Amino acid sequence: MSQKKPRLESQDQDDHFQCPICYEDWKRKGEHRLVSLACGHLFGNSCIRRWAADSRNDSCPICQKIIKTSKIRNVLPIKLVVQDTSQIDELSKELNSLKSQIKEKQNALELSKLALSLCQRELEKAKKAHIPSQ
């Protein structure tokens, strides 16, 4: 007895520019770039390949036609707006780098404060040892 596969609802393509598997915006390039199956339905490349690799999901999530990974085609959008996250990705890397630098500086500052405190203690000891009591 075969198990029924859940069908994903087809979305109005004029209003939505999202992968119907993960609901993320399609990308212009990279792992989640826009691709089409032989049946014509559009997905993010990484999502549909992961879907097809799952032995239970060998058909299109929308129309249930068999997926042939050799028939997955990149879509070069003319009018379709896809999200280009390259600038966001670049800024995110820069932010992470700056956060790392801040942590390094905070650690260096704490070490400097500790060293200063030790030097101040040594100075006080030296003063007490070399200044005669009156």
C-alpha cells in the first residue's frame, strides 16, 4: 500500500517569489538559485534536490509528476524579482569579523586592567618597603 504524499499548495506566481518548500525567497545565484522541473514548477535548487534525494519524495511537491534530477534546469529570470543577498552576506561576514575584533579588544583590555592592578599593588608594596615610618 503506497503512502500518500502531502501536496504543497501552488501559489499565485504573480504575487509570490518564494520557494514552495522552504518559503524563502529565491536567489539569483548560489545553492538556492531558481530552478524549474520538467513539469514547469519553480523551486530553490537546494530544496528540490534535497526533496528529490529523499527516497520517499521522488515526485514534484506540487503536481506529483516524477522528478528527474537531470531535467532540473536553472531559470534565468527576465521579469522575475529574486533576492540578491550577496551584499547582506558580505556585511554579515564583516559584522562577525568586527564582533570578533571587539571580543579580542575586550579580552586585551581585561588583561591590561589586571596587569595594571598587579603593578599598582607592587608599587604600594615597594613604597611601604622603602619609605621609613615616622
